[in-house]
Amino acid sequence: MEKVNIALIGAGGMANGVHYPSLRECEDVNLVGLCDMVPSKLQATAERFEIEETFTDYKQMLEKTSPDAVYILMPPQHLFPLAIHCLSQQHHVFIEKPPGVTLHQTKEMARAAEKNNCKSMVGFNRRFIPLLRKVKTIVEKQGPIIQCMSTFHKNTPDAHYYDGVIDVLTCDAIHAVDALRWLGGGEVKAVASDINSFYSERENSFNALVKFTSGASGYLCTNWSVGGRIHTFEMHAREISAYINPDAGGRAILHTPKGTTEITPEEAAGSDASHRAYGFYGESRHFVDCIQQNQQPLTCFADAVKTMELVTAIYQNRIDA
């Protein structure tokens, strides 16, 4: 199999912590260039991942390295023009969440990807967590999911992402929104939401009931003003219920009439490395496989539009509007 040449934009914490380690473990990937505007970060990251070509101008990097694909790991307010340029040059593009600051930006990136026949992907890694994928397969063997829940809590009531560029739901809680869409297994049919500002001047709690065309009922439960980070999921189908905590030290508990089964994240991943157990390797592997097989990734920009549309619907369908 031919190798996929990937150029990298960004040398921050997520890049170094999970994304580039995942790419290094893909034997059919060449890391052909790295761009960052901070020389110390650029040099340290290049040395760590043995990347010979380094740049402070991403357009120069693209011209010199001619990559198949580009990882753009930038804050959301800087993402859009880079993604549009890379797509215009017919490079496949991987980005972190959120997929732009607005729904409009996400739609424009989706249009550009389609126009230029590019593969695109948003890093909604929860869909690629081995434990969640394994449990979803087990549950759906009993029948379609009829009820699901996506919970995401933190203790940062005054969260102010990127100096206020983007809101809590679109920037961070969107992970829970996208996971709920995935679990619901259909298009969004109706939404009713309750949004609050607890101990803060900013809205920091987003709860919603979502009806899917599949017939499933989905529940989003997020609150940034509670005890700490809790990120759990539920899946229910005929004669089976699953409660999943995919974080390190967590587990999935499956209940059926025959008894209870438990699976840990590490067991499902076959590894205790965080980038493996928490889906980062899986999403990169999926992106590269899709390039190799000429398929569009599951979390392509067109699909990300639907997640951003659900975010918009949550804002627009408040029960106390």
C-alpha cells in the first residue's frame, strides 16, 4: 500500500499529546512537513516526531512538500482561511473540533471539500473510542437503539473559550452533541432544550431532548457548573442497557436479563495509552484508511454541518423561550 504524505500545521498540546503520536503509529503515513509560528515549539515537535522539513509559513510548506493531506490543529478563530486554502489546493484536510466558529463556516468548508473532491474530517474522537464502539455493536445486536444519553459536565462555570470567540456548547460540549447524533442513528426530527447560566454571566448548561427519525429518544445533559469532569453515555435497546464511562479508570456496564457484563476502556482498546483508549488513534487511522480507499470519513465536513445544525437547534428550541 502506498504511503500517505501528511503535512502538519500546529505544534500545540493536542498535536503533541495525541494527534502526532497517533500518526506516527500509522505505518503507511509519512510526516513530510511541520508548520508553527513559535520557533521553540516548532523545533521541539519536529525533533520529537523526526520531521525534517519545518516552516513558519504554511503556504510555503504546502508548495514545497506537496502533501496528500494536511492536519490543521489551530484555534477555531484561525482555522477557516487555512482550511479553505488547503482544500482549494486539493489537499485532504483533518481538523479538530469545533468545525469553525459558526455553522456558516462549516457549510463553506463542506462546499469547498466537495468542490475540490477532497476528503475531510473533524476530530470528533468520541465516535472512535474503542469502548464506545464495542458497546454500541453489542447493544445493536439486540436491536436498534431506542434511547440514548450523552452527559458532559465540568467545574468551569466562567469558561471563556479563546477570550470569548466561541461559546461553551459550540466549542467543547459539541463533543457530547456529536456523540448523541451518532448514538441516535438517524436524522434529527425535533428538539426541546433548557439552557441556563449557573453562577456565571454566560450560558453554561445545555440540556436537550432530541427525537431522531430512527425512533430513538436522545438526551443531552451538560453543565459546566457542577462537581467536576464527568463524561458518560447510555445506550438502551431491546433487553439491554449499557452505561459507559470511557475515561481512564472507567468502565462500561451492560445489563441484560442474563446478567451483567463489565468492560474497561483499556480492554476494549487493547492498550492503556490514552491516545489509543480515547479514540485519537482510531480517528487518524480512519482518516488515512479513507484516503487509501477513496471514501469520505464518517465525520467529514458535510456530516459536521449536521452536528452544528443540532447545536443551532438546541439554541433555537428552548422550552422557556
